Amino acid sequence: MTQQIAFIDLAAQRQRLKDRLDEAVMKVLDEGHYINGPEVAVLEAELIKFGHAEYGQCCANGTDALVLPLMAWGVRPGDAVFVPSFTFASTAEVVPWLGATPIFVDIDPDTYTMDAEALSAAIEQVVQDGRLKPRAVIAVDLFGQPADYPTLSEISKRHGLKLIADSAQGFGCTLSGHHPLHWADVATISFYPAKPLGGYGDGGALLTNDKALHNVIRSLRDHGAGKVRYEYDRIGMNSRLDTLQAAILLVKLSVFQEEIDLRNRVADRYAAELTSEVKTPKVIEGGISTWAQYTIETDQREALRAHLAERGVPSAVYYPIPLHLQSPYADFPIGPKGMAATEAAAPKVVSLPMHPDMSQADQTQVIKAINSFNG
Ligand SMILES: *Cc1c(COP(=O)(O)O)cnc(C)c1O
């Protein structure tokens, strides 16, 4: 009988870190600082170190981490923010929250990250049209790999736009040894449990080297707090990370680099041994992915997924329908280069089991299942 393997094995990680996690959680329960306990500041310091940033702060989730800098920059109705369509909803939804307009930009067909030429053309069209004011770009480190930051940041700077690295899936990824923040104004992180650095609930963080921005975001995430208690400098929101999550994440962050390395070993083996007709992922030259997902392409997705399921191999589709083709987003503009790569990828992509605790036997099971598929 074939054994069912895990897509992401959080239980194995829990077992591996059990004693340390239990101790960290019990300490918070015993000390009772459930909100803004000392673990939150320690986690912020460790994230800064890990991500090579000057400033960092935690917040309630990876979506808030995206909206907070936009709020801090005063993004508002009449502004344009350039986003991919082949991404999770968060990347785009935060823009209309502020009354601004998301402009959808196509992806590179090999890396699934924002296409620089398509971005350039989209910005130029908005400038020429004159009705919206270009303000910011949100690049996504989709599936864990760094976007083409040297080019995207050059284009953003040339047009005076802010650049956010949506690194919800990609925190820990590097390009030529640098983290995305080396090029971006802000890098954002999600601690959603299934992300590479996942907590046991919701959480997020943002990193920046911009002190003024950092200070405004600190106030915004605490109801717009001023210097004196119950005096407000601006209209803010409540976006905190629980002390319990911070304590859990500190344990997980302490082994995170090892886990990224282990994920890369799984990816290397997949790349070397997947021999059938599927297209295996390509990482940008000089890039190291966190492999939030290992995503292949096939023209026969449903048949392949059924074939895998029969062999105990789960799979998932990220993302079946690009945002610009979904009704809530259908009226927002797309760049003049169109969405050909996005629309070509969506019906073909399928993600395979990927996690740091994956045994050699499980990897073999996935590889054999794929390689025995003849369509
Ligand atoms: C998960 C994710 C987010 C949002 O993170 P949450 O913590 O779930 O709010 C944002 N962008 C991308 C690309 C994501 O994958």
C-alpha cells in the first residue's frame, strides 16, 4: 500500500523543536505579558539581524505589513500602485483599502516574479495618461525566490516610486548575497503557519532602513499613538504580534537558516531527478530561494494531480486564477504589455510537497510518482 506523505509537515517540525517550544510558551504563560511582552522586542532584534536591516517591527499579519508603509507614505485616491496579478490577494487588496488604484503587471514566465519591462511600460503609460499618480511598486518574492530587485529598484527610483518587497513567502531569500531590503524601501514578512517562517497563528513583520518611516509605522500600528499616552498623531490601527507568537517564532528563527538549507537540498534533488515532461522551476541567477513552494508546470494538471494523489502525493495550485481575472479586481487597469505570462502560468502550475523535514524516502516517492506520469 502506498503511504500518504505530507505537503508541509508542521507536525514533524513541532516534534523536532518540542522541548524548546513548550518551554518558550510556558514562560510567556507564567510571566503573563501577553501583549508587548519582552519576546516581541527580542524577535524584532533577531529579525533585523537575520534580514540585514536597520529597523524592524512586528505586526498582526503579513497583509498589515503591506498596508502600513502605504499608509505611512500617504497613498490615497488618485494614486497608482503597481502589483503583480499572479500572487495572493493581500498584495493587491491593500491598495484599494486606501482608495488607490492597483495596476496589474505581468510576470517573468520562468521566475514568476514581476517582469521589469512590463513594469516600466505600465509606469510610463500611467504617467502619459496623467489621471493617476504613480506612487509605489509591490514586488513579490513568489514561491520564496527573490524578484529581480536590481532592475525593479532602478525603475522605481527613476520614476520616484517607493518599492515594497512582499517577502511573505520569501523572507530569508537572497540575491547575490543580499536580502531584498538591500534594494527595497520596505521588506514585509508573514508568519502564517504554512509560510517558511511560520508561527502557530497569524503574525507579520516589516523591515526597513528608513528611520522616519519606521517611526511613523510604529505609531500607525498602535492606533496612531503620539508621545503621550492617549494622545494621537494620526489615525492608526491595531496591528500587534502576540507575545506568545513572538516566543514561538524566536525558537523557529533560531533554526531557520538550517531549514532554508534543507529546503534547498530537497529542491536540488527534485531538479536533478524529475525527468518527465514537467517544467521545473528556475531561480533568478545569483538568487537563493526559501522554497515556500516547489512549483512545476504541466499541460495536464488535473491528470497529473490525480496520478500523484493515487500514489500518496498531495499537491496544490498556487494560484488557479490570477487576480485581474477575478470580479473584485476586474475593473482595475493592467499594464500595456498585457498579462500573457500570468495567464499562461495559471492553468499549468502545480506545487509539490516541500518542507525541511522531508525524508529521502518521501522525496523518492514524489519523484517516482511524477516520473511515472505519461499524460
Ligand atoms: C501569505 C501572503 C501574504 C499575507 O500574509 P498574511 O500573514 O496571511 O496576512 C501577503 N503576500 C503574499 C505573497 C503571501 O503569500
